[in-house]
Amino acid sequence: MTTAKRDTYTPETLLTVAVRVFNERGYDGTSMEHLSKAAGISKSSIYHHVSGKEELLRRAVSRAIDGLFAVLDEPGATRGRPIERVEYVTRRTVEVLMAELPYVTLLLRVRGNTKTERWAMERRREFDQRVSDLLKAAAADGDLRSDMDIRLATRLLFGMVNSLVEWYRPQRDGEAERAQVTEAIVHLAFDGLRTHP
Amino acid sequence: MTTAKRDTYTPETLLTVAVRVFNERGYDGTSMEHLSKAAGISKSSIYHHVSGKEELLRRAVSRAIDGLFAVLDEPGATRGRPIERVEYVTRRTVEVLMAELPYVTLLLRVRGNTKTERWAMERRREFDQRVSDLLKAAAADGDLRSDMDIRLATRLLFGMVNSLVEWYRPQRDGEAERAQVTEAIVHLAFDGLRTHP
């Protein structure tokens, strides 16, 4: 990552730096001083762009949230059998996680100490609920195994998908690898690891 | 949780308190002062039991690591077809996670800043590798889907299993719930969510 120059600073590059520092130090552990040092600009220059670190947090998690919710409005998520829709949403959620990795990492780590964090957690719950509703509809169709509690299935699905932020690191040959990871998650979640005779 | 009394303090109760504080504040963010306050005993009393906070960390993560490695020596993990052994290890790993929740939570969160943390991460990798080897053997038997990279499968399996520490909270009717969670994870991982005609 190159360091942005003073004279080319934009709210967008400031956001990139802020998300990196938030992920490294934790949001609570980050001061305006840390952001100023990491960005190489004065605190007053930062205040020229944003009202403070909570605004940077809001912008950053909004980017992740907007990316995730946009998936739910795509044709693949709104048309067809629920089982196909939930599989589509899973695939696209993984793609958004990988494309917006630092932003989603931050979203998954917020802890609810500020208004913005609580709002972000509420939106995450809404997203999980939408996926849970799709799973419920798939179960009602008989397309989902009937011996599994839907709330539990949702948690395990997101547990697996969200673990990406712990171990996925973009490689140079990114596209092939991203496709491999995406397919592996979808296959594991819907068909399992075992071969079926 | 009741507060242990001064006169009944043992290394075991001190460990319980330390693990709780480490999980709340992070290991880096915990001082001997924090431990002393949380335990309700003086720092010198703590030093009577242990050499310092790193020894408490070592004891705590050892408990989690020993519990996990013990699974690999159980008959279910050493006899039979590899696919059955890896399924057994998955089930027992989930049980150990739930039984030793605060200890495993701490183990999964260590970050490698101290010698003890690096040792714990190395042991975790060893455990993952042992499970990965079982998955490889199951694939060689033709019992595992052939289109999945084993390293990736191992990560996704542990991603799902380890997500427990984020959302599982023991309930009063613990045993039935624990069994339900365990079966859900094993079913999802090996057979997937979808019904197979």
C-alpha cells in the first residue's frame, strides 16, 4: 500500500487509511492522533473532511452494509425457488466479503459501544434475518433438511462465511482463487464434504 | 458467577477470573492491576500463585489445547475409515469448545505478540494439520468430494466450528442444546443443508 500524498487527499483515501487503522488497533483503541499519524496529515485537516472518528466508522461500515444489502435486491435473490435464491445470496455474500474485505472485517468486529456501532450491529442482524427467512422458505418447500433448526443453520452458515475475514488474504492471481473459495463455501454449505452415492 | 473469597483462593479460581478478564479486555489490554481488582486480591497474592500474567495465559490456553489434542487419541479418532474418524473429531471438537468455552475463546483470540501466544498459535496449527491429514485420507478413500481443496475445506470446517465462540452461550437446559448444536454442525459440514433426493 502506498502512502497517499498530502495534496491528493480525498475523503475516500482518508477512509481507506482509517479502516486499516481501525482493523489494526480496534475502533476503541484508535485516537484521532493515530489517524493523523497514519494518514500523514494534521488532525485539523481530517476535521476538514469529517466530523470525527465516528463519522469515519459510519462511512466504512455503511460501505460494507450497502454492499451486502444490494445483493438481496439482485434478480438472483428475488426470483426462483428459495433454495436457489439462498444459494445465490450465499455466493454473492462471499464475493462482497472478498471485494470489500477491510470494510466487512470492520463491520464484523464492531462491539456496540457507540450509537454507530449499535446501528451497524442492528443492520447486520437485519441482513442475517433476511437470509434466515429465505432458509425458512426453502425448508417449507422441502428443499432444506428438516432436522435442522433454521436459526442455528443461519448462524453456522454465517460462521463459515464470515471466517473468511480471519484467514482470506487476497493473492496476486486473485480472480481464480476467489472463485475457488466461493464455490467451496457454497458446496460445503449446501451439499457437505461427504460424497453421496 | 460468585466472587471467590480471599481465604479460599486457589490457582484454579484465579485462572477462571484471569480468563474472563483476558476475554473481556484482550490479553494485551490486561494489566496485573486489572487482574488484582477482578480477583479481589492483591497483586502480591497473585504473584504468590503465578509468575505473572503470561503464566496465567499459558495455563489457560494449555487447558484448551490439551482438551483438543486429547480428542485425537480417543478410539473414535484412531480407528475406522478416515471419513468416520474426521466426523468423530469434528463432533468431539465441538463438544470440547462448548465445555471449555472461555479457554478455547482465549486460544482462538491470541495474536502472537508474546512467546506463549506464538506457541499457542503453533499448537493450533498442529491440530488443524492433524484434521487436515484425516480429510486428505478420507479424500484418498473417495469418501470426500474431490472438487474441494483440502486446505480450504479445513479452514471452512474450523471457520464454522470456531464461530461457536462468537454466538454460543450456555443455556440452563444445556445438555439438549449442546447435542443439537453438535449434530447441526456435523450434519451441515458433512452432508450440507440441502435435501438430497
